[in-house]
Amino acid sequence: MCQLVVKEIANGDEQVKADAIRIGQYTDGQFPTDSKEFAKRIFYTVFMGSENSSEATKTRAKVLADEIGSWHLDVCIDSVVSALLSLFRTLTGKQPRYKVDGGSNIENLGLQNIQARIRMMKDCSGYLTKYDCSSADINPIGSISKQDLRTFLRWASTHLGYSSLAEIEAAPPTAELEPIRSNYNQLDEVDMGMTYEELSVYGRLRKIFRCGPVSMFKNLCYKWGASLTPSEVADKVKHFFKYYSINRHKMTVLTPSYHAESYSPEDNRFDLRQFLYNARWPYQFHKIDELVRELDGEKVGNHKIN
């Protein structure tokens, strides 16, 4: 955006120039001529790391901030996390542990959510903490799937001069909310039980094509039928809709997104579908099971599904 502003000023757009002078608080006839200098005045970035954050992620954030020109700050939130855990121990007499340290799933999620809420994201599957780092005034990339965002990062690394984006795009997606061990490293796709490529497909079918469980199953039998059996497709669809329905309530308080795609999970408050579901989907899942039996467990390719 800063590059576009500087470009328009160079092209003689006086309105953009006046707005940039006001927002950037330029004086004495000065105005933006360099996008990085302009970004330094108006764009602030913070890396809120914890003991679970890797040095590689911290470095990537710093390098990208330098390339953009933002005013960047590295912050460690461990002391805040420790204060909350100390309060928890005082109230309950218990010390929660991460799963890799022998804790339960509830303890593991609780410890992750403390970090996430201190920081104040995958939406359809609910892979975010309500009122955490997803909370803001506007989310510039909230309507874009991870797959499309990665495509943009590859393009921007070459065409916008932010070479560090290539390394960011290539890094395995991870929330870095659990401790890193020699035999364990938290990964988004493992936690979600689905890949981002699959999630992108689910999101389009859910939003653009208004698919529920049964119609999504039928669509995916055509799309994935050459490589997956109907039973395997059914398992994936059921898994998605289970977690979609459990976490649908989070969609009602999503930060408003810049709308760039029609599959956006942020419904702009115009999606009138309910946000409380029976996560077992008894009728729909039973119907899917009937269809699986009809197809007799074979890869269906382009066979007709009634």
C-alpha cells in the first residue's frame, strides 16, 4: 500500500499527496517519496514471542519488517503467561502441563489459549482462539485462503522486493504455542487433521456453492474420486463439518475482513445460517453413510451419484 501511495504521488495525484502528508505528519513542504520511509511513519509491527517461538520465526518477522520499513518491536510475553499461570496455581493448587510433557488435551489447549489471548487464526475449522490475535479493527488478509495467500507471497517476494516472503511461504505453518522438542514440533495441519489445500476446497464449497455435508460429499466424490474411495471422502467431509459446527460461533465475532474473495469465512454479518449446530449431524451423516454403501467402497471417478 505504501508503494502504491508513493507511486500515485509521483504521478501527480494531489489528493493522495495531501492525505499522505496529513497521515504521515510531514511538515515544511515534505511528502512521501520513499515507500519504506513512509511505512516507518505509519506502520507498526510487533512480534509477540514466547518460549515456544522459534528463533527462525522471530528472524523472519524482523527481516520482513526491515524490508517493508515498518517500526518493529520484539516482545516476549513469557512474563505475562507466567503471571496468569501463577494466579491459576493460587486458585486451583494445580500446575497445567503441555501434552508433550504429559498433560491432558484440556491442559494443552488451555496453555495455548493463554498465549493466543495475550496476543489478542483457521476460521472455518475453528483453528483459532475466540477473542485472541484474531481481534482487531480490520483483517487485511482475512478473506483469503492460505493457499491463495501463499501464491501471493511467492508473487510479492519477486515483484514487490520483499525477498523474505519466499522463506516465510516455504516454512511449515505452525502456531508455535506448544514447546518444541527433538521429537515434536507443532504443525497446523496435524492439529487440524486436514491440509490447507483441503481446507481451501471445503471453504469454497461451503460458501460459494452453499454445500452442506451431503452435497459436499457428492461434489468431492467427483473431485477426489480418482484417488480416494467414497468412504475416505466421507471421513474427510465428516471431520470438517464436525469441527466447523463446533467452532461456527467464532465466526460471529470475526474481525471485519477486506473482502477480496467470495469464499471469505468472514460473512460481514449477512450469513443467516445458524451458528449453533448439532455437531453429530445425525441425518446428514446417515445419508452420507447410505451413499457410501451404494458406491460399494470403490473409487468413483466420474460415476454418477444419485
